[in-house]
Amino acid sequence: MTQSYDVVVIGGAVMGSSVAYWLTRMHPGLKVLVAERDPSFAQASTALSVASIRMQFSTRVNVRISRFGIGFIRDFQESLGQDVGVGSLGFRENGYLFLSTSAEGAAKLSDIAAMQREEGAATELWSGADVTRHYPWMVSDDVLAATFGPRDEGWFDNMGLLNGFRAAAKAQGVTFVSDRATGLDLQAGRVVGVHLEKTGRVACSSVVNAAGTRAAQVMKWAGLDLPVEPRKRTVFVIDAPNARHPDAPLLIDGGYYMRPEGQNWIIATVPEADGPCDPNDFEPDLHLFEDVIWPLVWTRAPGFDAVKVVRHWVGHYAYNSLDQNAILGPHPAVPNLYLMNGFSGHGLQQAPAVGRGLAEHILTGGWQSIDLSDLSVQRILEGKPFRELEIV
């Protein structure tokens, strides 16, 4: 006998778990199934994230998403509304520091900071001298402007967020299965069923594509295209015995970013020849540290003269090649197929607000708490980018 659900969610990492949680919180008794191909999450963007949150985005909607997210993350158990054994996400409020060494970049930082403050962020505009005054270990002679978030920015426990959403969703009646989606059934322009490898066909009223880097594959089952692809990122953990600054911010400086991790540092860059990779390619690009990252860091902070790579890992961005922004909401061609895809590296921090927003849309037919229409599918169909400039 075919099983039937109100909503089937394809992908059970932080996005899929968040929307399942919000659906059943808002509508108790709703039948929701979440299918996750790898319950270990060994290759999931959620598990391999650097797990940070910031207000410093270039679009108002992303700032608003973060404004909700920080409150949810800061008071996690109270936000969930129940005790699931994850009392705190250990939020470390060190801030983000963006540096610009060009006149054009400095002007953009100034304009963007003003917008962020209008949206309730605490972003400060600094000179190079301000950077050195706050962080004397940095060289800032070439810095023409910087922006710093003195509150509501930092990093947190990524798996705690995922596990909290999953546990709360289960407590609210969501069914989670370890199974791989293999296809969709469509009738008259609507999805009426999802095929799962082990479970078989599951009938449904709506489907959510929360498949991360494999989101485009799900859309192909419906005969649709999606500009989302996996992009490989090699992340290094380094020890710099002459540069231990555990209170440092997350620094974005031209070709790399880094942040403290205890007495060590997490550091990464965007490869010069960045492009799509095989979804199963998790081979590290180890040359990036010696060839690209270390010379840049040492120039900025001479204390990094002696460093050692302690470990490394590889994660994938679910990269929206049109504009590096999320793609959210129903697809006009298949109106009961909902997308939460293409976050391009900032999905984890957006999960609380995006999960809530998509659940509201499924239940009411429109955006409610936050107007997320700037991130809708229509811009993708029209080829009109809504670009996020501050991608890390």
C-alpha cells in the first residue's frame, strides 16, 4: 500500500530539518516525511560548514534573514519551544571584519554598512588605523576602509543546530527515513509522488527540494533546470604559535578568510579557477595553503611567519551560479514543488528564517514573517540576477 504524506522533504540536513520543524510547529498533525540519503551527514554542507553568522550582507533581505537567525541561535532552546537536549549552540560573538584596499571597494563597504544599520545591524565603518588600533597584530597601511560587526556576528555549533531541529521535528511527529530519492511522479503539472530507493513510491500533496548540492538533479526529475552546482572548498586548520589571538574576528581580506578556533585558526580561500566539481569529489587542494593563502596572511599579519597545518577538510558550496543567492519558494511550472536551494555558502545561518518562511508559504500560499520574494524562482526563469556581493 502506498504511503501518503502532506509534505515530502528531499534532504534532511539543516534546511530540510528546519522546514519540517516549522511546518509541524505551525500546523500540528501535518504529515511530513523527510528523506535523507546519508544520515551520517559525512559530506553534507551543514556538517562541513565553518558555522558562522553575520549581519554583513549586501542585500536587505539577507540582513533581515540574519536578524531573525541570530535571535534564534542565541537563545536556541527557548526559540525551539522545547527541551531536546541541546541547550546552547555555544555562540561565540567575535564579529566579522571585512577589509577593502581599493577606493571602489571602500565606497561599497560604506554604502552597504549604512543599509545594514538601517536594518538594525550594528555595523561600524573603520579606517585602516582603526583596524590596527583594535587589532595591533594586523598591518593595515593599505586598508582604505573596513566594516566590523561588534554584536550579533560570530560562530556557533553547526551540528547542534541540525540536531536540535531534527529532534524537535521528530517530537512534533515528523517521520525521518534514511533513504535516497530517485524520482518524482507528476500529473497535470503537479507532483503527486516521490520515489524512494528503499521505501518505494510515497504519495504527497507538496514536495520540498532541500537536496543541497544535488538540488539540480531533483529538478531534472520534473524536467526543469536549476543553476545550482557543487563548488569545492578546502578548509585548513593551522597553528601559528606567534599569532594566537582567540578573540579575533572572522576576517575577510581579499583572497581568503580566517577565524580563530581555540588556539588555532580556520582558514580558506576561493580557488582562482573556481568552477563546478563532481558531487563526490572531496579530494583536498592542499597546495592552496602554501601557494595562495599563507603569503597573503603573512603580509597582513607578520606573526604568521611560522605556521603549521594541523588538519584540513573539504566541503561543498551549493552554489547558485546566477547570483550567489538562495532560490526559494514554489516553482511556477510545478506550483507544489518548493525550493530551498543555492545558498552559496551562507545556508547554515539562514536555516532558521528560511525554514520558517518556506513553511509559511506552504501553509498560507505566500511569504509572511519576512518578504522573501526577492529570492523567488521567477528571477531564475527570467535570468535576472539578484546578486549578493558579500560572499565569503
